[in-house]
Amino acid sequence: MIVGFNNNSNNGQPNMRVLLNDGLGILTDGGSYLVPGTMQTQSIAIGYLDGDGIVDLGDLPGFVACLLDPAPALCLIADMNGDGSPDGLDIPLFVDALLGR
């Protein structure tokens, strides 16, 4: 399970997004839930797009796919800088993760 928090919900209240892993690295949308109070945008397992638990070259195709189409639920973990959308600003951070920095 991957949980991400986002302060950019439509009503201004933070929401929590849940992605469920089937054990084979396939993530499905587990829903979004409003979170009371204030939270900073965070996520766990950032960059692990192939579900193996490490950022490596196996994650590169998923990262590129999310840059081209950020709509799938999996793309929440491609948002390396936590600004709410995977984009060009995430590329240097993804490269740093690939290099173990």
C-alpha cells in the first residue's frame, strides 16, 4: 500500500490518496479521503514505479509514461517534488534517486 497526501484538493482541505499493490507490483487506486487539519504534501515510496521497492532503471519507463500522461493513479508516486503533478521539475530528483543521492 502506498499513501500520499496532497494539499491541492478542490475544497482546499488536504486529501489522502491510497494505492494498493497486488504483490506483483501492480498498483490500483484505493480511493481518496479528506484529511482533517493541515498536512504537508508527502508520500512514501516515491519513484518506485515498478513496485520492487528500489528506484532503479526498471522505474524509468513508468516515470516517462507519467510525464507524458500524469492522470493514472500510479503517477502519484512519480511526483518526486510533491507539487501535485509529475512534470519536468521531477526529472532531476528522479535522476538523483536513480544514482542513490
